Amino acid sequence: MALKQISSNKCFGGLQKVFEHDSVELNCKMKFAVYLPPKAETGKCPALYWLSEQNFISKSGYHQSASEHGLVVIAPDTSPRGCNIKGEDESWDFGTGAGFYVDATEDPWKTNYRMYSYVTEELPQLINANFPVDPQRMSIFGHSMGGHGALICALKNPGKYKSVSAFAPICNPVLCPWGKKAFSGYLGTDQSKWKAYDATHLVKSYPGSQLDILIDQGKDDQFLLDGQLLPDNFIAACTEKKIPVVFRLQEGYDHSYYFIATFITDHIRHHAKYLNA
Amino acid sequence: MEEESGEELGLDRSTPKDFHFYHMDLYDSEDRLHLFPEENTRMRKVVQAEMANESRGAGDGKAQRDLQEEVDELVHLYGLEDDHELGDEFVDENIPRTGVSEYPPYMMKRRDPAREQRDWRLSGEAAEAEDLGFGGWGSAGQCQDLREAYRYTHGRASEEYECYVIPEEEDEEEAADVFCVTCKTPIRAFQKVFDEHKEHEVIPLNEALESAKDEIHKNMYKLEKQIIEMENFANHLEEVFITVEENFGKQEQNFESHYNEILETLAQKYEEKIQALGEKKKEKLEALYGQLVSCGENLDTCKELMETIEEMCHEEKVDFIKDAVAMADRLGKFLKTKTDVEISAQPEFEDQTLDFSDVEQLMGSINTIPAPSAPVINPQVPNSATGSSVRVCWSLYSDDTVESYQLSYRPVQDSSPGTDQAAPSPPIIKTKEIRSCEEAVLICWESGNLNPVDSYTVELTQAESPEASGVTDSASLYRSVVGIPTCESVVQLQPGRSYIIYVRALNMGGPSVRSEPATVHTIGSYFRLNKDTCHPWLTISEDGLTAVRSERRTPARELSPSDTHFTRCVAVMGNLIPVRGHHYWEVEVDEHLDYRVGVAFADVRKQEDLGANCLSWCMRHTFASSRHKYEFLHNRTTPDIRITVPPKKIGILLDYEHSKLSFFNVDLSQHLYTFSCQLHEFVHPCFSLEKPGCLKVHNGISMPKHVTFY
């Protein structure tokens, strides 16, 4: 698969690049961002995947931390774009920009909206083949819908990711308005299919190896108050199943990138602990 | 010849031997001809030195005057026809000092058309416009350097030399371009051909310039040095001056005190003598008086007897005989008693030789410098000795004049003969109270002696393996700390090692034998729970690592507040070694236990709960209704944190350097929370049990890797 470099900027001694390629899973051109720390010049580094909007690369201030810990940070797009599907641009929380990291089963979405496979299969393969990363050391984290994506990718693939963390994730989409809207659109009405992409449900049947989950949630986050995020459900499930989680409710913080920027260093250190162990 | 000329001109300084005088012409060629007869072309006088000399003199006025004198001298010397010219020239030189005009120093304004023809005969003429009157040098640049040299030597303001600017006057004569080493003058190349310089060695002018410059610089450096020397000498003289005053003062004082001492002694002697005589007199008089009195008594008795006898004689015969017998007895007795008619006290007073020997001695010692008082050796400072050296400090009385000190020493053996005092008994290390971290250990011990000892010595050897014991004295000593005044010591160590510690006590009789050893491992931090701080409801185990709170049925009665032990919070503190750096320890707890673990300052209020004030930080776990609640308390505030898997072993990292206190779930290598805390003083670990149960402290654990990320 040919990679086309769109941009490259030096940052904290490393390089922040943006590439474009033709995605097989998504049948369209996809862009992704890659940050290569200085250490990548001389050896293979662990890979950390971030799921959220592309604004992450400029707004969240992760570069210094990534540079210090020597981590390659990969940020794919949130959904396929330019697929010309009817209705894809109607709302901001469904369709373009809101792929929900599922493999859609419903028309007209199922051809293009296969973000789950893209993120867990195609993209890592592409990255491993083209960049100095260690294929055995991979972690994932994200924000909001991306937080949901990170959690489900980790929970559905025990042992694939060394660690996972999230900012204000949608923890229980099956029960929140966003999730209901997205899942019914992408997956149809069979709720059993929905649970396969719901972190709270996945935890209940998680068999796998030890996961150490860090979650930061702004207390003043409007979506929390609106019941879109539902972290309590997730925590309760994790407590039940003894999945280690440290959930921090941060006083005064909201859903924005300012919140992410404040705690991104803690998250990167969390991942570095496992990726550099 | 040059030196002679110098002397002739009145240079009476002693110049260093290698101070070369270079030929130099003061005047322009044309004028020179006026001044110098032809045959004197070779006799160039170095007037440069003089010029420099007088320049170094006082202000302008004086220089001018000197200049005038020099001028006169030169005139006389060179047989000038017209000393006016000369005078003008020198005067010219001075004018530029005011910065007005730009006359070249020694260049005449007048130009003689006949110049050219004389040019060749004179070596090194400053012919061209660029050349200054330092004819011998041949180029403005050289003169510039020389000027620099002068400036350098005596620090004149550069403005004064502004005058030395090249005038833009034409001059048909050409510059010299080679230097004749033999004659030490610059010449033009073709001149070499001529008889004067035919056989001579010639070098390019630049070289000559360089070497001349070097010479000048060398000489300048010497002059500089001399200046410094003289300044130093002046300072030194000042010091000596002051010292003379001081010494005089001392001598004065000394004599005065001596003198006074003598006077006092004499006065004292006088008093004593007089007093002694007086006493003697009194003695004698009393003795005599006594005798007188007894004599009188005797007399009275005699008289009385006489009278009685006379009366008796007039009595009747019968009465007379009775009385006579009695009287005869009395008389007989009386007369038997001896009458002392020896005078008890002689009127003469003995001659007493007065002992003035001490006064003599004083008089004699008045001229000697008193021997200084014995210096006082300072007590040995801990850590001031090594295995082969010791640092001795002493102080003396400021009044003493001391020329030198003599230090002597002798080694004192354990069983040194002739010591009165027995060496002390070895101390006893309080092994349970040893606290350590990766970089240091705090040891304390009991004296082991009833009598006070002078100091203690701590000896450490490295243990090859952690189980090594019974090391003999011949093992290599890693560290020895001497002169410890109290029964505790903090010793710095290397991380990750094991050490064996001994303590000795030391007194006049020597050092004691080594105490029983104690072992220290510099892995992680070691501390014990401090029973003194313990709340009465807590029991601390023998090894100081477990705290137990037993079931209590009795209602809690108010415990009176205490400064040392906790009264409200059922807590205990540990004794962490007061050393900054990293400390890591672990606490084993039960999942269902309500506890608080953290750190606090030593003076935290013991009547309050841990975390309720700003002097303590702790992690608090409460288990109620099957729910685990976790708080991280400081000053009564906590962040909102949920933890899904309750830790059974909590790792605590105290980082003084980064002012952080972190908590971990050890089994999961999971980071729980980090406080940022200002640790201006040392803190101690603290633990509290809010319900019956127990917690156990684990020590000596090296910081796990996951903790290092924090």
C-alpha cells in the first residue's frame, strides 16, 4: 500500500508527519498522523494508538512526553471520509466523523464503515511495515468516542495491547443516546450485536490477561451530565470482574482539549510504564 | 657606545643589561644635517629614552621644562648653531598634548630643498610623509607601536598621543627597507652596497621591526614587573609599620604589667614585715606583762604572809604556837613554789633577713618575653580523621607572641602501659533502632559504660555477601568515623550493599574493643514503628513492623492530648532516617480493613486524624456496604478517585527531590495516586487503623521498576 506523506514538522526533537493511503477496509483514502520520537532514528520503538479527532496532534501537547518516553504515536481518523454515502454528513455524531469504531453490518454503511478492523488490523500492519515500530509492543488510548474505541479494541483483543487508557470515554454506548443512534444505524436493531462493541458488556466477559486501565473524566463535562458517558456502569463492572481501573474525576474540567492537554502526560507515562518495561 | 651616550646624557638609572638602545633620529633628515656634522652620522643618540623618561614625568608644564633642559643639553652636545630650531621642535611636540594640532613629534616644519642630496648618507631617515621623526624606525606603523608601548608602560591617556599623526606632506626621500644588524640602523637596500655596510649583515626591515618591538615589549614587561614589585614592597612596608605599632603596644603592656607586679610584691612584703614585727612586739609585751602580774601577785602574797606573821607574834603563847605551826606549813609550801625570775621576753628583736628573691626574679624576668600560654586543643570534630591521618585544631591566647608551634603525638595502644585509666567497655548497638535508606544509615547505641567516655568511633566493613558475619578485625575497613560525641551517628553509604557496623568507646585509657556487630543493607529503606507515638489502642510487634488494633468493648474515653502519641487517630508513626532522597516501603493490609497510610511531619498534631491537617498526607480506605472507598487526604481534601481492585499491598514512594508522595498497588504494579507535597522538613511514615485489624510494614525493598516512572 503506497503511503503518501502529506506533511512533516519537527517537534521536540522528533517528527510529526501526516500520511495518506488507500484503505482496503474502508475503501477510501484515509489520512493518519504519526509522531516519530528522536529514539526512532536509531531503533524500533513501541507504538501508541490514539483514537479521536485529528485535532489531537496539534492541540493536546503530547509530543514532549512521547519524545521523552520514546513512543511512536499514531492517530488515525475517526471515520472514513468522502465516501459519498447518503446521510453521512447529516449529523456530527453519526456518519462522517463518528465511525464508532465498529464494523458496520447495515447498508449503506457496511462497505466503508469498518473502523474496527481498520484500527485493529489494517492500520497496525501498515505501520509495522513502514515505520520503526516494535510489533510486539502496542497500546491504545482515546478520547470520548475514541475512548470507547480504545476500550473495546483492548477488551476484544486480550493481550494485543499492553495497556489502555481513556479520556471521558463513552463507557456504555448501548445505554446512551449516542450509542443507540450509532449502533442502530451501523449494526441494525439486534442489540446482541451492539453488546459486542460495548465496553461495559465486554468487561463482564473479559477472560484475558491483566489490563491496567486509567480513565480521566472531567467533572464539569457536559456529556457526563447528559448521561452520554456512563462511567459508573463501567467501573461497577470492572470492580465486579476485578479488572484494575483507576478512574479520576477531575474537578472543574470539561470535555475539551484543555482537559486532555492537562492529563496527557499522566496517560503517556502510564503507557510507557508497560511499553518500556 | 650607546650606553656611554646614554650616560652622558644623564641617564642615571640602572638599566637592565639587555635593554637595547636603538638608534633613533629625532629630527627630519634635512634638519639633522643642520645639527649633526657629517662625521657624526653614526653617532646617533638615543634620545628616545630621555623623551620617554621625561614624558613619564609630571604634567605638561614640567615636561615642557624638562624638555627645554634636554634641548639645551642636546644643543650643547651636538653643537647646534641654531638651538632655536631645536627648541621649536620640542615645543612643537608639546603642543599636540592639548590635542590641537597634529604635528608629528620630531619633525621640523621647514623643509630644506637640499635634503635629497644628504639623504643617502643618513641611514633610516624618516623621509616620506608617512614617516615620523623616529627616523630610525622608518615607518609610521613602527612609531605607532612605540607609542603604544609608551602608553602601555605608563598608562598615559591615548589622547596625548593623538599628536602623533602622520601629516600629509610630501617628501621625496624614500623609506629605508632593510635593516643593518651590525650598525643597528635601517638603511636603504642599495646602501648595502656602500662601504659602510658592505660587510654587514642585513635583514629585512620588517624583521627588524618585529625584533625591535619584541625588545620593547620585553622591556616593558620588566618595567611592569618592577612596578608591581615596588607596589608590593610599599604594601609590605605598610604592614610592617602597623606591626611595629602593634608590637610596641604589646611590649608596653607587658612591661607595665611586670612593673606593677613588682611594685605590688614589694608593697606586700612591706606590709607583711611590719605586721610581723607588730605581732612580735605584742607577744613580748604580753609575756612581760604576764610576768609582771604574777610577780605582783607573788609580792602581795609575801607581804600578806609577813603581816600575818607579825600579827602572830603579838598573840598569846598558846595561839601563837597553833598559828605558828600552820604558818610554818604555809610558808614552807609557799617558799617551795618556784618563783620565776627569768624574763620571758627579750627586748631585742631578731634581725630578720628579708627574702626579696621573688622580687629579684620578677625584676629579672621583666626583659624576657613571657612564654606563651599552652594552646588549647579543640575537641576532635567528627569525620575529621581517616585511617592514617587526623586533623588537629587548636587555639591560643591573643596576647601571646608565638613564633611557631610544635606538634607531637604518640599512638595510644589498647593496652598502653602506664595509663592510669582503664579503657572503656564497648558500647551496645541498638539494632532495633537502626534506620537506613539507600544512601545512609542512622545508628544509635547505648554507652555501655557507667563513667562518661570521651567519644565514640563507628567502624564499618563491607560484607561480601549479605550473610557474612563474624568478620575479624583484620577485615578491610570501609569507613571509620571518629570523635562522635553522642550515642548516635549518620553515616553515608553506597546503595545496594551490605555493611557490618561496630562501635567503640574512647577515653583517656584508649579505645574499647569493638561492640557486637550490626548489619545494614542499603536496599530500600528500613525503619521501625515508633512505640512512643503509638495510640494506646495499638500494639506494636516486637520487630516493630506490625501494628495491631484489637477488638475493644469498652467505650472510648477521652484520652488527654499528648504531644508524643496519637490520641484521636488510632495511629503510629515510623522512624524514617532523616535523609533526603527516595524512600520506598510497602504496607500489607487486609481488603476489608479501614486504614490510613501515608506520611506526616514529626510535629503533626496527634489529636487530629491523619490527613486532616496540612502536616500529613495519606491514602484512606474505608470498606462499607461491600464497597471500597478510597480517598487521598491532605488538609481534609481529597480528589475523586475510584479504584476497582482493592490493593492488598500498597507501595509508597516518598521522593524529597521532586516533592512527591506516590501510592501503588504492588501486586498489579498499578499507580494509584501521587501527591505533590512541600517537604521542608523530614517526614515519617504513619499508619492508622480505623477498625480492629492489623497492618504490616515491609522494609528493605528496592524500588520496583514501575515505580521509577513516577
